[in-house]
Amino acid sequence: MKKKVLAMLLSATMAVAALAGCGSTGGDANGGASTTTTTTDGGSTATSTENTGAGKRVAVAMPTQSSERWINDGANMKAQLEAKGYTVDLQYAEDDVQAQVSQIENMIAAGANCLVIAAIDSGALVNVEDQAKAAGIPIIAYDRLLMDTDAVSYYATFDNKGVGTAIGQYIKDNATKDGNKGLDAVKAAGLKMNIEFLMGSPDDNNALMLYNGLMEVLKPYLDDGTLVCKSGRTSFEDTCILRWSQETAQQNMENYLTGFYSDEKIDIVASAFDGFAYGAKAALEGAGYKVGEDWPLITGQDAELMATKNIIAGSQTMSIYKDTRLLAEKCVTMVEAVVNGAEPEINDREQYNNGKIVVPSYLCTPVAVDKDNYKSIIVDGGYYTEEQLAN
Ligand code: BGC
């Protein structure tokens, strides 16, 4: 009998664990964060996972499903919160600012205990954030800082300037001309390399931070002529792309190639997002560039599945791996803090001033990945399997 109960407990536990994991994208959705415990109570049995969220509702507003990273973010948040017993209302607004405002209004009306928001336009939610504050609903900013509001309690993100410096450093170390590897070697050989920039959305605070980090590394090489930007478009204003649009990135690259690169080849595409790298790839293919021959160094961000496949195939050079399981895990500690009075994990109380307050933040570490280290970082890290990457 005892054995039978134990067996039932075990299978119930496994079922819950499997359920928690089934929304998982990019590896184990739980990120190892929640422990599943099984209790026996006066002969009756119950299976729970630190049921701190029981009876509580968390609303998660995400920007778009057009990019894989946000699908992973949403799935991981949902799975990790549900594993703690929360009811989760996950919604995507498909990059429509007004749709996101309406979704958040509905989340407030439905009586959410906490709002987690990854904004489309970080400054466009001030009114709805005020409404949440008036209703006593705490807000956590997810990945993108919420601007111009004092209604946000915490911010979970990656080191956004660090993303830019990592991309810049990668270019600095790896850009190769006539066998000279790295911009210092290129410079010492008296050579130069052509570069163009595809930067992020002007209504996303992350985009400017990335640009600043990138330029911290690359500006000296633009100044001394080792890097040449033939379009002349090097400022954030001139290179930012609204809503991180892949189509605009492709168009910009086509315009650069036809307008400035009929005589010389482009050597480097400093792209701030995997979606831009896909756009650049299409433009380069259209212009006759060939991988392994005259294909430029192309950067990206998010290490999406497609980008990682492109890295293996050589049509993208690198990306920035952001473990969305970890980000969700840190964000969940913030939900627990505002809903249950737990201690959140904070590691930055200085950098993220949103114009009204400095938001206590947790910054996860971004990691540059390319064909040499994707196996040890992405595959061994359980984010994608070799099978996923092979198909
Ligand atoms: C995120 C990036 C992402 C970009 C486009 C930014 O806010 O930090 O990881 O590539 O949005 O979705």
C-alpha cells in the first residue's frame, strides 16, 4: 500500500514537472528555479510547487510574436509562474502600441495582482501605468525599461550597454582584412574596412544603450579611418529602425549596397538584432554576395534558432545569447517580492533612471556566440538541441 502511494506521488510529481516544462521554449522553462515538493497530509495527498502564487493572478504583456525571442520569454514566464501556482494572463500586442494599451487596461479591469510589461513603446504607457498604480497593482518592467513613470517597482533585463560592447568587442577582435585579424592588426597593416549600422528602435531604451556600448568600442576606429562608413550614417538617429523592423533593415541595406557599394564591398554589418541580420542577409544575397567568398561579418542579438543555424551555415557571424529562462527566473523573484513580500534579486540600483525614478534592476549577463562556442554555450546550456539546429 505504502509503495502504491509512493508510486502515485512520484507520478503526480512528474506530471506536474512535465506540465511546468511543456511550455518550455529554449530549454527548461523552469530554469531550475522552482522545486516541486509533494506532501502527505493526514492520509490525503497533495502535490504543489512552493504554492506561493495560489489564488494570485499575474498579467504578462509582451510586444510581439513576430520574433522568436519574445515567444520564448512569454512561454518561460508562464511556465515558471504557473509552477508556483499563479494564474497567468499572457498577451501579445503584435507591435501595435494601442493594442498593448488596451490589453493592459483589460488586465487591470480583470483584477491582476501584478503586471509584468515588456513594452512596445516604452514611453507610451504612462496613463495606463497610472491607472494600475491607482488600482494598487504593482508593475515590473520586463527586458525593456518603462519610461517616465514612478509606477514601476522593479526591472529585470540584460546588461543592455554590455550587449553593445560585446558586439563591438567581437567586431574589434574578429574583423579580418587580407589575413589581418582584428581591427588593430588591420590598422597596423594600413588597411581599412567598410561598415554599416542597423540599430534598434528609438522608442526602446535598450536600443540607445546598445548603440552607446557599441560606439564605445568602435568610435576610435571610425575616427582614425580604420573603419569607413560610406553611407555616412553612424549616429543613432540616422541608423535606428522603428519597432525593430526586419523589412526596414533589409530596405536600408539594399539602399546602402546600391548607393555606396557598387565599386567596393561592404566588410561589416553591425546589426543590433537577429531580425536585422536576416534582412541584411536577404539584401546581400540579392546583390550577389556569397558566403565563403565576399560575405561580410554580420552581428546580431538574441541567438534565435534561425540565427544560430545561420551562424553554423556562415551567413551570420555572431549573435548575443540571452538566456530567456534566466531572465524569467529573475523576473519571477520580483513578482514574488511585490505579491508576497519576498526579497527580490537586485544587482543594479544606478543605471536605469527612467526620467522619474531609478528603477531597482537585475541585469543578466549577455554572451557573444559564434560558430566556435555555440556548442558549449547554447547546446550544452540546454537552450537548443543539436537536432533542432540540424533541421
Ligand atoms: C531586446 C532585444 C531584442 C529587441 C527586438 C530589445 O528590447 O532587448 O533582445 O532583440 O528588443 O525584439
